[in-house]
Amino acid sequence: MTDHVQIENSSGILTLTLARPEKKNALTNEMYGRLADAIEAAESDAGVRVIMIKGQGDSFTAGNDLSEFAAVAAGKAQGERQVTRFIRSLGRSTKPLIAAVQGRAVGVGTTMLLHCDLVVLAENALLSTPFVSLALVPEAASSLLMPLRIGHSRAFELFALGEPISAKVALEWGLANRVVAQEQLDAEAIALAQRLAKQPLGSLVATKRLMRNGEMLVKQMEAEGEIFAARLQSAEAREAFQAFAERRPPDFAKVA
């Protein structure tokens, strides 16, 4: 079985690399499980001081693999959805999280950034959250975190219209710490990770806990998850995924 999440622990930095570039690093249930396992294990691993998430190829991630969404919408059972474990592990993580983002960051590819303590974007990064366009709702506590970060009007526009924003705009809105040239992305993220790894971990963890209420975020995720699951079974969602598969615009009026 191909390993689409590469894991490396070096000098206190746990690097999680999305390694499915031929599919723009679209996340499968198995990939979510691997990511969740790694982040959960890092909590009790004294050898991990910083966690960095990045992607191979020209995209950070195209978001959830839509074929799996379509299967759920069609009523085909897939067992436990590991994405739930993944986003909860982000919300509960006390170790510093860094993201290095190039190209497209779609759906969860953007919402996971709200849980990262430092975000470095390449100049070609494009962030989007097209949940409503797929007849779904936001996840990963982004319905709470995004308005807090960028304000209600901007957050609603991102969610409701699903249009991408550039790295420059993301930086201006406070969704990122740095924007660098594509060829400098890895070096910049690694340099920040190395600096954090040299800081007193106990102080970093305590500071992060003061700044974020992990259990409150998980409660928001649970509320979102109930609605998300219901939306996946809706006629609108079936139309959205069928239209995507048929490469045509969806017609939500006919299922209203």
C-alpha cells in the first residue's frame, strides 16, 4: 500500500508531508488516520518539540478526496471517518504547529491553518473554503475560528462563495505569518521550526494553552460534524457531487 503521508522526526521537529502529488495531495480517509496517529503520538513524545505540515508537488492539498465524499453522499458506508480524529488532534495539540503552504489549499487545507501557530505561504498559494458550493458546512471549528480571525463579513464570503484568496490577501487578513518565494518556502519553514525547537518547550506549551481552549474547539467541531454529516446525505450534496463527476454546474434549484 502506498504511503501518502511521510513522517520524519529530526532534531525535535516532526515533519508530516502530504505525499500524493499526482492527486494534488487530496486527503483520503487513510491519510487522515496517519496524520491523526502522528499528531496524537507527538503529545506524549518528549522528543517532539515542533510539528510541521507540508505537501509535495505544486499544491499543499486539494482538500478531501471528493470521491470519498461522493461515496458517503450516495449512501455507501466507509466506516469511521478519520478526518474527525485528525481535526480533533489539531484542536487538542499543545505542541507548536507550523504549516508550509504552496499552491492550492482547499477546504480542510485552509481550515487546518487556523490551528497552526505559524503559517508560511509561498507567493503562489491560493486558499479557499468551498464548503457551501458542495452543499456542506465548514469544519475543523472554522465556523468559530475564521470569523474571530478575519471578521464575520470576510469569513462568510470565504465560506459562502468559495472563491480563493491569494497569499498576499491571506497575509493581510492575518491568516499567515510570512509570504516567501516558492523556492524559499521549505527553508523559511524549517528555520522557524528550528528556532521554536530551541525555545523552552514547557513555556511554549503553557503559552499555547493560555491562547487556545482545545476542548471548546472540539465542542465546536462536534456541532459542525453533526450538521456536516447530515448535509453529506442531503439531495443537494448528491447533486453537487454528481455535477462534479459529470463536469457540469450543479442545479440546486431542482432539489430545493
